[in-house]
Amino acid sequence: MSEEHLQQDEAQDESQVPGTEEEPSQAPDAEASSDAAVEDDRLLRLAADFENYKKRAARERQEYVALANERLIAELLPILDDLERALAAAEEHQEAQLEEGVELVHRSLAGLLERHGVQPISTDGKFDPHVHEALLSQPSEAEEGSVIDVVQKGYKLGDRVVRPARVVVAAAAPEETTDGDA
């Protein structure tokens, strides 16, 4: 029986021609490839939309910066005019007018910076490495670590340091030595 069974299996195998086997319906494969194509198309469109968004956002940022710079420049122009008038007065040797002109320019510029949120950094009291830059330390009668001189004023814009204040810091007073060995 087992031989007969094997012979029947061989006969069946020979009767089947390759490629003529009945394949399952093509519809599920076609649907899967169609769904994949739709998904690929959707992802490509999403990627293109994101690239367009990034370009548009970068362009808008540049426009905002240009607009902010334009406003600042428009506010600086009157100060430039004041400075030119002060220089014209200096050519005529009118020292009193020159001093007044320079003071006017200083007040105008300081007021403009203040309106835009720029504040000078306080240099009273202790040295703060977050807002001060120590140029050197000198022996002094003042408390060690306190600011004793300001070389260059520092400024903040809101909470951010635009330029640290450059200061001289008090060091410990020098100890007196005895000259008994000399």
C-alpha cells in the first residue's frame, strides 16, 4: 500500500505543470500594493509640506529681524543727527555748545536703550561673576571681593547680559611685615 500510495503521489506531481497551479485571488495583493502607494504618496506630500513650512518659517524670521532692525535704525537716526550737530559745533570752537551737544546725544541714546529694555548693570557691592568681568584685583581697604572701580559699564537686555561690566575687585589688604631681620 505504501508503494501504491507513493506512485499515486508521483503521478499527481507529474500531472501538475509549473505555473498552472491555481493561485489565490489577485485582489488582496492589488489592494495591498494600492494601499502602500497611497500611503507613500501621503508621506511624500507630508514631507513636502513640512519642508515648505520650514522655509516659510525661516523667511518669516528673517522678515521679523529686518523689521526690528528697521525700527531700531529709525530711532537711532535722530541721535546721529544730534551727534552731527555736536561735531559741527566743535568745528566752530564753541566748547559750551559741544559739551551740551554731547550730553544731549548721551541722554538720547541712553533713553532709547532704556525704552528697548536695556539696563546698566549695577556695580555696587560684591563681585558677581554672572554679570561682572574682573580685569584685576587690587589690595584695598574695602571688603575683599567687592567692586572698587568700574573700567567699562555693563548692560542687560531683560535678564540677559549683553555685555558684562568690567571691574576692578578688592583683594585682601597686604599684611605688614617686620624688618627686624635686615
